[in-house]
Amino acid sequence: MTTDPQRNVQASFSLDESGAITVDWVVLSAAVIGLGMVVLLPVAFSADSSASGIANYISNLKVGYGND
């Protein structure tokens, strides 16, 4: 029975768990950034509409001397 050296290399590579820790940090950072974007997009749009409503309310206020 003969063994294929390429198959041994592939099996050894796929079972090896001593990779660079930077890969883990890249994946973790991408997940955190993606989650942050998912959370911030709805907040940004609601804050913009709230700011417009407040600006409209303030612009209609009568402020100062002599304004009735």
C-alpha cells in the first residue's frame, strides 16, 4: 500500500491549529465593525429625523423682545 505525500501534507495542514493569532483578530475586528454598522445605521436615520423635527419646532418659536 502506497501513500500519497501530497495527501499527507494536505491532511497535516488542515488539522494544524497553530495559525497566526492576527487572523483571529482580523475576523473578530470585522465582526465588531459589522455589528457596529448594523446598530448605527438605524440610529443615524432616526437621529436625523428627530433633529429635523426639533429644528422645525424651534424655528416656529417666538423669542425676544417685542414678538407677540
